[in-house]
Amino acid sequence: MKKTPKKIEILKRLGEILNEAHISQAGIARQMGTSPALISRWKKGDITPSVESYEKLCKILNVDINYLFTGTGGGQDTSSRTLTEDESMYRIKYEQAQSRIIELLDENAFLKGERTPKKVTLNRKEG
């Protein structure tokens, strides 16, 4: 895929935003419901995310989508507050724990002889 100057600028800003967010590609991938490899391919410019993916990514990173595409607008999305580094870390730890609980519940269902483990959804209170 050819990298145009515009695309190179978007990729550069995306890389800067991800680095400043102090969230790993794996953490972003978990929050987006995709793989770290896909996030890596986006950063490299191998593939271009859909508009919906860009919107979701900007929401997770609390970045104005206009800033990502144009470099204007100050970067931070003013529609919600920025998470502190500790809050980001707790969010990632929470998601890791949630994933592990679901894995254990699925494993338990398998050991009990259930052919299709029930899908379990954990809800968390927004604070």
C-alpha cells in the first residue's frame, strides 16, 4: 500500500499519540476487541483502519479525531477527561483480570462436561 504524504503525517501522529498514552499495543487491542498485530500494522501503514476504527481508537485515547487527521485542534478530545497514568494502568489490569475470570469460567464449564461453555459477561460500575 502506497504511503502518501498525508498518510505519513497521520501515521506519525498516531504513533506519537500511542506513545504519549503510555498504553501498550496489546492494551489498545484489548479495548478495541482486536489483535495487537493489527494495531502494529496500522502504525506501520501496512493497512488503513476503517473510519469506525479510527473513531473508536480516538475515543479510547481521548484524542480529537480532527487532530489525528489534520494536526489541528489541540489533540485532546474535550468531550471527556483524560485518564491519569494510574487510571489507565488500573483499566488495563481490570481488563486483564476480567479476561482471566472468563477463561477460568469457560475452563470450568469444559471440565464439567458442557460442550459449549456459556458466554459470561461481567459488568462494572462506571465511576
